[in-house]
Amino acid sequence: MVEDITTRKISGRRDLSRFVRFPFSLYRDAPLWVPPIISDELSGIDAEKNPVFAFTDAAFWLAERQGKVVGRIAGFVNHRDNDRRGKKAVRFGMIDFIDDPEVCAALLKAVEGWSREKRMNCLEGPLGPGHFDRNCVLVNGFDELPTAISSYNYPYYAAYIERCGYHKEIDYLEHRVEISTEPDPKIERISAYVLKRKRLRLWEAKSKKKLISRGRDFFDLINSAYADLHDFVPLSDDEIAFLIKKFFTYIDCRYAKVVENEKGEMVAAGIAMESFSAALQAAGGRIWPLGWWRILKAMKSNNVLDLCLVAVRPDLQGNGLNAILMHEMHKAASDRGLKWAETNGELETNEKIISMWKGYRHRTHKRRRIYGKKLQPSCDG
């Protein structure tokens, strides 16, 4: 019953801890859920640690029934994104709830009320405060393990959100790609030809220190290459420093592929990592005291590569550089004996990226959705 559900805006370390830990109870018996590291989740919503909150308002709610947490949701107003797009939008995100449509409705109602208080007129989500946060609702592919930086939810999520008047804005597709023992020699020849014709060359990091030293170049490239994507907001200097610290320490140099021009400028880059999904399941949300050991043990039996990011400078897009980066990562993965590659979300409208997989044995096996809802007649401000 609606009457026995209370939604409460939260603050303070204790409630934020309950907020972050709720999915651990919700998905306790879900074999395909990949738990995040609790300390990373808390840091990600800490305004003193995450620089995205320098230009983003945030609020967090818990839904409770008889004192027990039954759902959670967050609301974010990314002012830079709104200014860029000329909108008055609130992002709803970090939404999780038990199998009860009334709980879902109560959570979304709480964010909608906050949106009106903020004088916003539409909602979009699930989205995090920044571009590299977990997002989307899984609508297809519930029998597949997600990547470590993706997400999982129960099948009832989409239907309950749609019952509240939310409609599809855009879908993201994910693919499982076979890593052949011998990379395609045809692609090898094409790669060599394109590099020579465009006077480009491959650059490889010889050490983690060298890779981190190119981190700023990498995110400057991201800002340029992703400028027209659906929910992308150009990264600030503080955000770039935060993301380098957060992600680059985990990257294996073998799977960081860079193309540069004659001037040494980074014009294309791809990042992948051996899948941490099973390892994070083994860790159970904690690194200490035994999580690190469980991660190392689980990684020994991994045979999957997670394809994280690919970016090509706009003036060179459409010249096959995406394929060159994929080919180089393919060779590195094959040398390691990996069998499969998992992509992260690709916009269903991004034909340049989706068509790249035609040269590989693959299947499109997950679909994730961003929803939107207008609170007033116009969502254009």
C-alpha cells in the first residue's frame, strides 16, 4: 500500500551508508549482479571529493516501509549540462527498489517534487551526476554478466518506471565479441595502410607512469570526440584529475592503445581492461581485509576483456582509426589467451561504432535505456 511507504531525503554519513549499501541486500540472491566497491561509491557522492559537485546540485532519498529500506534514488542538477543544452533538466539516478510498483512511484515522485522546487521542468535518467557514472536501465540481456563499469537491475524496473509516465529517450547497445586466436591479417594490412597514408603512428605506454603522464591528453581527446553525445558534458580540469586518479591506476598498459600524429598529438585512443566482474563479485564490495586477495584469485580464471572507451578526434573520424584501436587491443588480448570481449554501452544511433563490429564474430546481447519525462508542456526551458 502507498500509505505505508515513506520517502525521506537523507544527509549525514549514516544515512548515506545505508543508501550505498541497500543494493547489497536487494541483490543478495542475484547471481549476475556485480557489487561496486563501497568506499568508491561513497567517494563518488561526496561533494568534497568528487569535483562534479562544483556545478551539480544533488539530493538523495530512501524509501522505507516499517523502518526497513525498500528503495533508493538520487537527483542531480548538472548546471553545465543544462546550460550547454538549453534545458532545465534533473537527472534521476542510483535508483533501486524492491518488486513493488508503488515503491518505484514513491521514489520518482520524490525527485519530481524536488525538481519543481528547483524550477526544473523535466527529468532524465537513470544518469549519474557526470558522464562516467553508472547509468541506464537494463531492458534486455538479464542472463548476461555485466562489465565492471556497467550495471545490472531486475527485469521489473523498466515496466514500473514506464508506469510512472516515463518514456524512452535513447538506448545503448552492448556486444559480446569473439577474440580469435589469430587476428585478421586483412585488418592488419588496412591498419598499416591507414597509418601510413595519414602519417600517424602507434604509441604504447612502457610503464604505468608513462600512461598516467598522458592522462590529460586522453581526456582532452574525450572532450573533443564525445562533444555531441547524448549526455556528455565537457570535463573540467578538476574532473580530469579526479578521473585519472580513479581509473588510470587500474589500467593495464597492454590494453591502452594510442594513435598520435607527427607532432606527437594524441588523435585516437582506446582503453580496455581484463574483466573485473567476477573478481568484484568475489570481493563483495570490500577491498580490505580479504577483498584484494579474492580479486587476485578470481582474475586468474578470467578469459574476458572489457572494452571501456574509444575516442577519435572529430577531424579524423570515419578513417578507420576505431578499427585500428580495436585490432591492437585484439592482438594484446589474444596474446593473453582471452576468449571474449565485452563492449560497454554504445548509442544505438552511433552507426560508426556499431558498424565496426561487422568484421568480427559477435552478438548484440544487452540493451539499456535512458528515460525522460516532462513535468510541464515544454522541456526546452
